[in-house]
Amino acid sequence: MGICVGLQALFAGSEESPEFPGLGILSGRVEKFLNKDKAVPHIGWNNAAFRDSEDSEREIYGLRGMSKYYYVHSYAVPFSAVNTRLLDDWHVATGRYGDEEFVGAFPH
């Protein structure tokens, strides 16, 4: 499931539609990328690096740590907003767009 639907459903809510709550399975909110120094939406190839491993060859459910994936999104969950307790229960893969680090995947 893509970032647009998947993350907005799993997290507490989204800046895109604040009147509709998410499921709240994961803490944090989906926010729009800042556009002061980059184009939004983020369109293009980017990585999804695992936060809990230095092993770039690691693979979880077919997701490879330093492989490139194609992103098309204006909204994301900032990594700094993710509850660090989640890192004990979930694998977190992040990408970077400009100076913003965002959650790219939560393979469990």
C-alpha cells in the first residue's frame, strides 16, 4: 500500500484531511513536505534505508535497504515524529527529500 493511503490509515491522522482520524496503530501524523527549498510533490527515485541496521544488503519482505524506489507524494511522516518505542517493534525504513527525513516503509 502506498504512502498516500497506507500511512494515512495507519497513523493517527493527516494534515491533508485533519477532520478524518487515522486508525492510530502508529503514533504520529502525516504532514505535507515543506516547499521552501524543494519542489512538492516529491517525484523520483529515492532509497528506503533501514534505521535499525547498517547492513545495506539486508532484505525484509523484498524491501532492500539501499535499493532505489520510486516515490510520488506530497505528504509523509517525518521520521523525527515517530515514537522511538516503535523502533523496538517495527523495522523502519526512511528516505530523505531535501533536509527532511521521512518514513518510507514500516515492514514488520
